[in-house]
Amino acid sequence: MAESIKEIQDDIIQEFAILDGDMEMTNFYIMELGQKLPPMEEEKKTEENVVKGCQSKVWLTAHLEDSKVKFNADSNTAITKGLVSLLVRVFSDQKPDDIINAELYFPHQIGMDRFIGTQRSNGFAAMIKQMKLYALALKSKIEA
């Protein structure tokens, strides 16, 4: 059975705890996570898949598979790609309702606001909002 959103967040918090707040190591780790994101097809990197409110370009798509939402994302900057990869990890393979109602506490727990600036924080919030909107749209497809 797939891990719950809470379990995945707890895993992320444990991983970041090892870095002990070291900014350089944390940034490096986030970039490394971004490199592990499955590649997004170039034809999906369209204006309509761009997350609005991000300083960097972030492309995000979602589809249903067995009543669960699958996300795919990419970015033109390494740090942002790493940040979106964390969200893809938390939200992918979850039911739309679980995504819509999810309380994300891992960003605060790992002290994300210390190592990403205000612009990136706004972008991160925009990514979360977009993922919840996709979940809402896909939920209506299940119920239709």
C-alpha cells in the first residue's frame, strides 16, 4: 500500500534532519532530489502547464491512474526542480480528496523558509495551490 501524505512528509523531515540545518548541504540535497525527477516530455512544457506565480519556470501536469493523481513536473532551475520534486513525492499516487485536504507541515519542519527566499516561498505556495486545483479538477472526473 502506498504511503500516506503524512508518512511521506515524516520521511522528508527525517531526511532533512540529517543535514542539521546546513544551508549548503540542504541546497545541494534539494538540487539532487530534482535530478531524480522523471523527465517531462518537451511537448508538455507549454505555457498552459506553467505554474503561475513562480519566478522560475515550473511545468506541472496531472492525470488520474486508478483513481489516484499522478503528477509530473519540471523546472528550468535546479533548486526549484528540487522543491517541486518534494511536492510530487508527497502528492503523487494519492487520492484527490487526500491532496485537497492535506495539511503540509514538512516545509516548516525542515526550516524551508530559512533557505529559500520570499520569491521562492511564493512560488512554492503557487505550486501547492496548482496541485490542489488539479486534484479538484480530477476529483470531478471520478465523480462524473
